[in-house]
Amino acid sequence: MSRLSVLLLACLIMPALATAQELQGRYTQLLFQSRDATSNPVWTDLNRLRLEWRGDRDSWSWQLSYDHQWLWGGLLRDPLSRRLLLAREATWLDAADVVHASSSLAWGHRLYRGWIRYEKHGLALTVGRQRIAWGSGRIWNPTDRFNPVAPTVLEPDQKLGVDALDAQWRYSANGGFEAVVSPGRGASRTATKWALRWSDTFHETDVAMLVGRIGAEQVAGLDVTGNWRDANFRLEWLQSWWHGRFGQLSTGMDYTWVNRWFPAGLYLAFEYFHNGAASRPVQADRLQTRVSDLLGMLLGYDLTPLWRLEGLLLLDPVHGSVFLAPRLKWSVRDNVDAVFLAQLPWGKPTDEFSARHRVIAAQIDWYFDL
């Protein structure tokens, strides 16, 4: 029996035991304009149906999220772009497949989440495809080596997760240990990973330290967050040893500014990222940049109860290249959200963001109960 079959069988047994269940769905349509491999502007339409089932009984809980995704449009007519769009994300379970692929339509399905958890007396054991949410950085998370996501992706909230065993023990309301083990498999291009993390709170400061091994890399990290007056500060650092020593660090502050010009509160975050691995080979489980130092800023403001403006600005201070990503969010109904967004890179051909194309997009999400 395959690894995926065992997980799905366990989830299918759970309904007979459940005392509480939720069956929900989310339909996403993302229409965007970008450029293909020959730099021609093209429109592409992404549609995704996600079905999600959650349940619990006594000390047990579980989640199963399953996606079907369809792509139409110009990027599929370009062979290189189509190959990149249809490339599978590296996972141990490899629970994804392409149903149909042509120059007019690409249809695939995948397991987005699938885990079972047991909790009792401060101990929690979770096995399956899950999100390991480590790191306090608002833009970059060097300590997130299980689920790294670059700030320049089009859908930053879509984080596939990792197939792993996660064990947590809480010795107090704020303190505890967490151990994560994720198996590797050469056929799916995944490396074996393990890490042990300790976290606790001292006065108004949260501190976490970790050690582990990511493939051939030995790693050690630190994550500190706290308050300074009305602002929040954070520092996140990961040191690696593999063919030498290198580190990644992010540090920054965020603050909500309330005055007569911004009565709803203007959220501002500033962050600095240092990448000591910029000249090293690319790895999917590590944040990748072409330069060693980047600056970032986030802002957010509620224009009305239904409209919110957000923005991301990334700057390469050495070469002067810039990445700007404004977003305008609209709460259409209680269960319908819309987003209008753009990604605007500037720079010379050898700069950090030169390989990216300008993107404009509109997205709508419909949430429903089953």
C-alpha cells in the first residue's frame, strides 16, 4: 500500500469516530497578464477548487484538503512556460498528478493538506502533509526551512506544506519543545530533514532556538520578537554548515500609526535581509536571492470596512533594482473576496529582480459550506 493510501485510509476511517466535522470549499479564479519565454504579453486564467474536511473527537483531530486546478491561456502555448507551470512541487508523498495537458488547457489535482493529530497532557503529535510555521519575519523567514516561500510569488498564501512527523510538548502556557522529521526521497527531489526547536516567552519577548539537519546542511537558528514602546521588533537568523559556513538573517520592526490622517491605523513594517548563500547553488528549501542584501517594506490600510490597500516594496540597495507589489482587497460579500494586484520590477539585466516580468492580475475567492 502506498504512503498516500495509508494516510487517506486513516482519514476515511475518522468520520465514524467524529463528534464535530466541517466540510468547506473554496473556489479561486486568478486572471493575470505576464510575458512568455519570448517576452510576448499574454493572459492566463487559473481556476482552483479546494475541498476541505476538518474533524475532531476527544484528543484526535484531522484535516484533509484536496485541490483541482485548471489553467487556460497564453502561457500554455509557450512550451517553456508550460513546462514550468506543470512542474510538480517536491514532496515526499508526491500526491499530485496532471490529468490533462495541452496548449489550451492544463488540468491537475493534488493533496494540499492531509494530517492527523493527537493531543493530550501538553503533548501533540501530528503526522501527514502540514504547515510548519516557523519564523517571525514579515517578509523573509530564514528559519523556515520546511516551507520557504519567497515574497515575490503571485499567491503568497498558497503554501503546500511538508510531509512530516511533528511532535510538540508544552511545559507551560508559553514554553515548549518541537521536533520535526521529514523523510527524503531521491525520486521526488526531497531531502531528509529534521529539526528541534525550543521556544518560550520572557516578559514581553518571545525567544526560539533551533538545531537540525536539512539534507547535508547542519543548521542552528535563533528567532526573537518583542515590543519597544508601541512598535514590534524581530530578529531571525539561521547559520548553516555545508562546504563552509554561511548564514541568513532578517531583522525589522513594524508599527501601526494612528492619527487624524490615518484614523483606521496605517500598518508599516521595515525589514532587512542578509543572504550569505547568494552565491551558492539554488535549493528549493532555502530562500534564494541573487544578491546578499535586500531591504523590504510592507504597508496596509483599511480605506473602508470593505476595502483595504496593501503594498510590498523590495529594494536592492547596492544595484538599485526595485520590486513593487500593490494590492487592493475588496470584501464583496461575507463569503466572497476580490483582489486587484500588480507586480512591478525595475532594474538592470544583472540585478536582483531583472528576471521577473511585470504582472497585473485580478483574483476572486468564493468560500462555501458543504
